[in-house]
Amino acid sequence: MTHSNPFDTPIVTNDLSAEDAVDLFSDVFSEFHTLRNFGHTFLNGARGSGKTMMYRLMQPDCMLLKNKCTVQELDFIGIYVGVKTPNFNKTEFVYLHNHADSLISEHYLTINLTTIIFDQLSKLPFIETIDDLDRMKAIYKKYFKDRLSELGWKFKNEVNESPLSLKSIFSDISLECLELLKVFNDFADHLFAKAKDNDISYSGILLKYSNFLFEILEQVKALPCMPSGKPFFIMIDDADNLNRTQKQIINTWISYRTINVISFKISTQLNYKYYRTLFGDRIETPHDYSEINIADRYTSSNRSFYKERIKDVVDKRLKKNGFSDTDPYKFFPTDEKQEIEIKELFDLYYQKQIELGKDKKQAYDFAYRYARPDYMKKMANRNNYSYAGFDQLVHISSGNMRQFIQPARDMFDTMITEQLSHAEKKPIEFVSDTVQDSVIREYSYKSFVTFFDKLKEEKWDDMKSVESDPKTDEKYKEFKTGEIKAAIFDLEKLSNLINSLGKLFNRILLSTASERRVFSFALNDEPNSELKSVLDLGVELGFLQEYSIGNKYGTGKSRLYILNRIIAPNFGLDPSSFAGYKFVNCSVLEIAINSSVNFDQYLRKNGLENTFDKETPTLFSQPE
Amino acid sequence: MISPIKIQELKNVINYEIDYFICSASYEERCLVIPKQLSECKVKNVAIFCNMDYITLYNEKEKTIISYFPYTSSKIYNLHTKRPAPNALEILSLFDGIEEVEKKRFFIDTTTFTHESLLLLYKVITLKKIPIKNVQYSYINASDYSTNEKELDKKWLSKGIDEIRNVIGFGGFMNPLKKNHLIVLVGIELERTQSLIDKIEPNSLSLGVSYDHCSKSLDAVELNKQKHKVLCDKYFNSESFEFSVLSPKLVRDKLAEIAIKHSKSNIIIAAMNNKISTIGAGIFANENPEVQIAYATALQYNIEGYTIPGEDCYLFSA
């Protein structure tokens, strides 16, 4: 039997059935418990980090299946709102600028959300009573039918005076809002014809979140069949795709602090970047919302959760695709010869430490710390080091599920391709270590080298187009090209920095330093604006994660940066390095960002452990 | 199916007076081919669209076009890649300035318009209710693509995408209660197509491959098939279909067929093959206003080796 690729993913996560979602994906909420708490939350994570999957698992059908409970027993009712560019953000909306765009845009968002919310509510298996129905009829009349009629709306659908169920009323609300949406769409379609005469007049009704959607939901929430005292979670996915006015509107809704009725859960791909409300003030954390940065969880002491999660995901995917052995360690085996040799070295070191009088824990720590680096150091050709093995692949993925799944998929496809050349076709039961190693090395290369090349090309093209525009004001052109040049230089500097650090950490790995498995650095002093700009760019692009730690003098905080382990194969680093970080002077990093060659020369001249200035702390110091 | 004529024959075929000749200047040599031939016909007005982001790369081709019509009124209209809203108004302004526009005869060289600008142009023509018989579209083929790359799988026309947006006038109606079905008329721009699909994240996908071709380059034909296959392998749940690049009406019909099959979904179209098929997409979307046409702006064009002009001129109506 030929297995299909167990790491194929559907184009759209939200299309997974509740059974598949619950089957395939493990519970992540032990790590992200604030996501399920009352309160507005921003959930930030790179593409592929699992945000949509979390939202899928928070939808009622999944929760009812997993918890085997009734709707009334749910902790919240999760409504999924996917913001795909074609759905929410039309090009024509640009014409609304300076034409009451915030009011009109709020109306558009409100009716979109109302349509979606009541459609999803209509599909829930409420255990409703006559009381529920009577109350909902009254809510419908007062907060929907009469409200819209007062505003001049002529109902397009026949009003059902004797609905038989909540489902029927919810569905009526949804369908009538769909009609409102159609009318709005018609208005939007004619915007460009109206814009030429500067005649953007809107004569339709205008609905707002605060005095329409919120009020209805506040009433609906109080129905006896609803979870008592529990809010709606409106889960807006990929909110980066909203335009600026729409973001302002969402921020304004967040600022209203309606968390007992509606909590907004907003997922972003780290590109939301706009937190002002319609009134000009900013929403802040933790005052207005809490924030979860998915990458954080995977580099803190909670990283074991991530590994367990991936194990669970691999196990479930393999089971679902009919594999007899679903052990991730067997599916992604290590290079056996390499691991045996490392183990032999480990045992040797362990024994030596015991002979030197160290206790078992100390001996173990020593052996663990040095066995793999020394093995890598002793290799005749270090490029032959294999990155195969489940543990290494998990480390390399750096807390991003997609950074595990995508290479895994490519690995399986490569196995299939290789097998085509064999006369005897056997089912693929695991991914060979050679395939794992070659695929992950290529993935690592593309994630760094190709990525930077592409980004720099894009910026150069941007500059060409600005420079070549004869109609642009010269002063603006100068400003804009200056800005783009700065961005290009920042990219080059970041590329130099990553290059320098990658090679430096490789050097440390192969040195005689006491801590060799280094993947992070902390700053001894405050960076200047040039260096700060480069470090910030590194964080934005996902190459670095930033934290603050106590400084080595115990007098305050220092900035700590951790490299994305996806670059480990590219620079011959040990991806399991979590233990060590080095303090470094900013002046040294300033050399690195300007030229990795100069940085290399500096290191050759001064050595890894020598100081740059005896008055300042050492270049590289051990954390206490 | 449209049969081409040799470009040298164009002046013999156009035996009527053209009130407005509309074209787009470009860095491509192809932008000069039809204007040069048409200069021997009776043309009263010439409207040349220029993308101001790339005009310095045109080597003054817009002026060359004007020079072909020394006794004709010519005007340049400015477009910008990142400003679709003003672009739409700029195109509209051409037609707003024409008295009794519905009685005028238009000849449009579609060859070097961007897909988006061409669709905007088509939309304006329909809004102005200009009769179909009064508008002649034309297209000159390429004898080769990406001429600076010898290896077939390295050939490229554009790289990367900057932004994805609906074409103004083709926003469609995206029912939030329906899923999204994306139909792609695949060309040879693999990376751009993949980025568009990944960004839109449709619930379902139809990938079209052309069964006919106007390029004389067999390599280009083979490349198109290869790119289509790569996409089908990547998006293994997608459906595949064939479409014509030589007949807008056949494209319209094929899209209608697919749309019926996915009538429960919102339909989004990405026209990424030649301009003839793009007009076909425009016709379909115009007849079905709930359909959206999406456009992805490219980050980089292969300006050095984009195309070599062919000799076949296609004349068609919408």
C-alpha cells in the first residue's frame, strides 16, 4: 500500500471537519491559556505557527466534540471570522477617504460580522425552551426589526412572525444582514464612477458596533440556553489584511472593554502595526488587551510543550494516513552511525567526569555539553554532520509548526521520487536520514540566503521606480529614496550580522570554550540607533527573538536576542543549543553589521575570549 | 477561435477610420509593432498609457509611438502600479473627454497593458455603453519569452508579488457565508501564481492550462504546461481544466462552466495568461457581477529579456 503524504495540508485550515481537527491536532491551550480567558487578545505569530488551527479548535463544534458537553456548558461561544483580502478589503474603498470613511467602513464591518455571527449561531445545537424562543422573538423585534425599520431599511426577506426555533431567527438575522451587505456592495461598486465627480454620497443606513451588534449580542448572551455568564469570542483571523481604517475600527471596539459580552481574539502575522482608535488614542497592553506571541512560548522553559505538540501531531497524522508505526522518532530516524559515535563520546566523557570525582548529574551535564560539539569538531569534513532525527528537526523548526511540517512534506515527497527509480516499490515507512539532512539543509539555505537576496532585490526595484518618476517632487524623491536606501542598508547589515553571528557561533562550537552551544547573545550596553534598527529588523523578519534578562552586574536589564534555529544547518551549528548565551559589547556588533569580513578579521586578531576594552566587560562572558 | 493575420497585413485589413487608437507604451519592443502598422491607417486620435514607475525604462517608446502619427492628436495618460484608484479615474478621463463616445470607433492594442489596466479599460468601455462592434481589440504575439535565460525552467517574466487586490470594477460580491473558489488562468509566472494562491487562501482551486497558443515558441508552450503541473502537484486538491488563449468568448464559456460547478462558492478569477484570455475573464466577470477578478502586482519584471515580438496579429472583439 502506498501511503499518501501524511504532511500534506489542506489549503485552508478552517475547512477541516471537527472530527479531523480534534483527531489531528493536540490541545495547545495549556500553553496559551490566556487565549481562552475573558478579555481581548492579540495572538501574534508567523505564518504557519498554528493560529488558525487554534481558532478552529475553539469553534463550538470542536469543543462540543472534544468535551462531550452541551452548548450551555461551553466556556465561551467562539465565532470564527477569517479576514481574507478578497472578502473584506476592496480596492474601491480607497475612494472613501475623506468621505466619512470611518462611519461607512464601520457599517461594512458591522454588517459583515453580524451576518457571520448569526449564521454560525444558527448552526449550534441549542437545547432551547419556549422561554428562549419567546425572549429571542422579543430581542429580534426590538433590537433588529424595529431598529432597522426606524433607520429606513425595507426588509428584503419576509419577516417570519412565528418562528419555530432560535435557529430560524438567527438565520433570518443573518440573511437580512446579507441583503444589507449586497446593498453596500452595490454602493462600493459604483464608487469609482462617482469618484470622478467627487460625488461620494452615501444615503443608505449606517449601523455601528456599539448601538447595534453589541446590543443584540448582549441580549442574546442572556438567553437561558446560552452559557451563563460566558462571553462570545469573536476570533478575527489574519487581521493584518484589514486596511488602516478597518484596523482603527477594530481597535476602537477593543477599547470599549466589552469583554463580558464580547471578547475579541485577533490573530496577526506580526504585521498589524497599527493600534490607534478612531479617536486618536492607542490601545495598550495589558490595559486594553493581552498579547500572545507564539514564538515566545517555544524558547522559554515551556518549549517542552512544543516538542510534545509536534510529537502528537506527527503521531496523529501518521495514524490517520495508515502508517503502522507512528513513533516520530522512528519516522524521522537519526543518522545511526553518527549517533552511536556521539553516544560513545558521551559515555567516555561521563566516565571521565565520574573518575574525576564529579557526581552523576555533573558528569551528565558535562558529557551532554561537550559530546556533540566535540564530535562535530573532530569530523574530517564537518559538512557531513547530519541534521537528521526528530529532535533536531524539532529544534530547527524554532517553535513554528509550519517550519516542521513543510520540510517534512518535502522529505516525504523526496522519498517518493527516490523510490520511483527503484525496481521494487515498497511502501515508505520512514524518511531516511540522508533525505532528512539534504532537505533540511536546502530549506535552511533558502530561509536565509535566498530570502535576503529576494528582499534586497525588491528594495532596489522600489528605489528605481521612485528615482525614475518624473512627476514626483524632488524633495519627496530625495526623502523616499533615502528611506529605501536606509532599508536596503539595514537588510545588508542584518544579513552581515546573521552571517557574522552564524560563523561566530560555529567558531565557538568548535573552540575550547566552556560553553560552546551558543545560539543567543545579550547586549552589555545600549545599542546606537544604527544597530537598534538592524536588530529590530531582525526581529520583524523572524531571524531574531528579543527578550530582556537581568544584566550581568545585577543592576538592571539587558537585551537578549535568540537566533532562529532554521539557520543552524546553513552555519553548521548544533540546533539543540538552548543553554548558552553570550554577553557582547555593541561596538563589536557594529563591526559585524558593517562587514562580516571585518568581523572575521577582528575575531582572528583578538580571539574569542579577549577583551576589546579593558574598562568594559569582556567581549564574551559566561552568564552567571 | 481567432486566426491571426501577419502584422504586415494589418493596414490592409483596417479599412475604416479609427477615431481613437489606444495603446500602452512599455519597455517591450512589442509596444511599437501594432502602432507602426496602424500609422498607415486613418487614425484621428492616439491615446498612449504609460506606467510612470517604469517610464525611464521605455527608452522613449511613448515618443516613438507619437512620432508614428505626426498629423494626429496624441495624448499620454499616466498610470502608476501602486495607485489603482487614480488609474481607474485616468482611464475614465479619456472617455469622459469624448463627445458622443458611443458613436466613436476604437482600436485597442492590448499587448503591453498590464492585466489590471486592460481590465479597467474594458470595464470603462462597458460602462460607457460603447457598442461591441465599435471596439476592435488587437494583440501581437511573442516569438520568444525571457530571452536572457536559455534554460527553460529558469525563464521568467516577473518575480514576487507586492500586493493583491481586486481590479476596480470587478470587486464582485464576496458573500461571507460562502467559501471562496479561485480560478487561475495559469501562464508561466509560477512564483507569482503561487504567492497569489497562498495569499488568497481559497477554499478550493481550479488551475487552467491553455490548450492552444499564440507564441511561436514551443518552449513557451512546454513551459506553461510544466508550470501548470508544478502547481497541480503543490495544490494537490485543486482541479485542472483547459482553456483557449485565442478566444475571449471560449474563455468566458469555460469560466461559466466552472462557476456553475462551484455555484455555492464565491468565485475569484486570476487571469495570468495572455491579454486575449484576460479579456475573456473580463467578459465573464462583467456578465456575472458577483465574480471578483484579483490582480497581483509584480515586484520585479524581466525587463532585459521580456519578449521578442512575433509576426502574428490577433484581432478580436469582446
